[in-house]
Amino acid sequence: MQHKQESFYKQAKKEGYRARSAYKLLDIQKRFNIFKRAFYILDLGCAPGSWLQVAKKFAEDNLTKYKDQFYHRDHYKIMGIDIKNVSPIENISIIQKDLTLPEIQEQIDLYFQNKLDLILSDASIKKSGNKFTDNIKQMNLCYTILGIVKNNLKNKGNLVIKTFQGSDFEKFVNNMKKIFRFVKSYKPSSSKKKSNEIFIIGLQKK
Ligand SMILES: C[S@@+](CC[C@H](N)C(=O)[O-])C[C@H]1O[C@@H](n2cnc3c(N)ncnc32)[C@H](O)[C@@H]1O
């Protein structure tokens, strides 16, 4: 393990995060303030659960932080979805299913009722080693997620989505620009240099 990755791993262990991916999300938050006024949050591809841990912390803080007349909620709702099993986290709804199944849409609808403030996706396909086909598979997954975003994210809501840098990357960014007022791509410092993963942040759904 590289020195930097090893130190993120140790930090995660010390701070009680289930994975060092937590620091990618914390880095994105620092830069884009995606959790501002976020009470209803969906996390796609959530196992083992470190992004859920981060989301819960910000949602809890928001309950006391935003007690103004503009936008206030007296509770939060967080749902995580993954094919893999995720150990329970108090007050978080975890669904063990493939997020591409049509029935997922209904479950999200029922739980959030179109009030979703933020959608997070760190979902990634199992890499085969063939960059070309891996990119296509990841992009297909990202387009399915964009469908969920179109249907469920509220007006002015935010999205963080993991993609791979490849041939269809620009096209995907352009599709995001149709949905969000501001679109940025970002590689957190805790993301491995040699990995081609990159996060796209969509701010303020149109
Ligand atoms: C990098 S991990 C997520 C780590 C997580 N953000 C955390 O901090 O704990 C990517 C996850 O995406 C999940 N995934 C990939 N394709 C999926 C699909 N079609 N449906 C549900 N989960 C999926 C994988 O099972 C894997 O657990």
C-alpha cells in the first residue's frame, strides 16, 4: 500500500469509519458544501457504509444548524442501497438489492416522496481489467443512476456520482449539465492516483 493510502486507512480506523472512502466524501463536502440543508439523503452503492456514516453526521448537525424560516425539518431520512450486505446503522434504512432493478424506483419513491435533497453514488462495477468494457459498464450504471436522479431528486437538490475517466466522460458531463445548474468534476486527494475514478458534482437540480 502506498504511504498516503496507508495513512488514510489508519485514520479511518482511528476515527471509526468503515472505509477510507469516507475521506473522499469529506473532501468533496469541504469543497462543494453538498450537505448544506440536506436532510433527506440517498446513498447508492453504500457498502460497507462509510459514506452513510458521514451523511448521518451532517444530517444530524443540520437539524440544529438550520432552524430558520427558510427551510427546516425536524428529522432526517437516509437510505443506503447495495448488492452487498451492510451492517446496520441506527436510523438508516439499508436495502440489499441491485440498484438497477425497476422495483428500486418504487422503494425510493415510497420512502422519500420526492423530497430528496441529496443523492450520493460511489457505486462502481467490479473491474475486469479491460478498461474499454469496464468504462462502458460503469457508464451504463451511471446512466441508470441519472434516471433515478431525474425522477427523485427535488428541485435545487445536489448529486455526487463516481464515474471513470474514459471516452464517454464528456458526454456524461454534458448530460448532467442538462439536469443541474452547476456541474464540476473532482478527484479527491484520497483517491488513488493511478485509479481513473473521478467524481462529478451536480449542484442545484433545475
Ligand atoms: C466503492 S464501494 C462503495 C463504498 C462506500 N461509499 C463506503 O464509503 O463505504 C462501491 C459499491 O458499489 C456497489 N455496487 C456496484 N454496482 C451496484 C448495483 N448495481 N447495485 C447496488 N450496488 C452496487 C458494490 O457492491 C460496492 O459495494
